[in-house]
Amino acid sequence: MNDLSFSSMLRTLSEDYYNRKLSLEEYRTQRKSILSKIDAEFNGIKPDAGEPEPEEQEDKSLFMRTISFFKDSDVGEG
């Protein structure tokens, strides 16, 4: 889908809520679905991917600590 389709979908949804065709809960559920689709298409984020596994977080943390350790050292010394 292109960005104009998503824009149209959000506009229609907002109008339906404003005209009281949808309850707040229905509006939020449908809006979340549309925004998840936008994330998936434009940002490469899969809907309901959730938090990374603890092992993935630990790997990222180790990587960031390694970068921090080497950040202040000069390359080529020695």
C-alpha cells in the first residue's frame, strides 16, 4: 500500500469516530492495526514483534560495552 492509502484509511477512521460510528475501543483497535501496517511497510518493523529475547538484549549490551571500551583508545598505537 502507498502512503496515500494509509492516510485515507486513518482519515476515514477518524471521521467515523468523530461522527460516533465507532466506540473509543473500536477506534483504538483499528488505529493500532493501521499503524502496525505502516510500521511494517515503511520501517520494516513487524507488528507484535514484542521485546527482543533476553539473550538478544545481552548480546547487544555486550556489543555496546565493547564499543564503549574501544571508543577512547587510539587505533594504531603500539
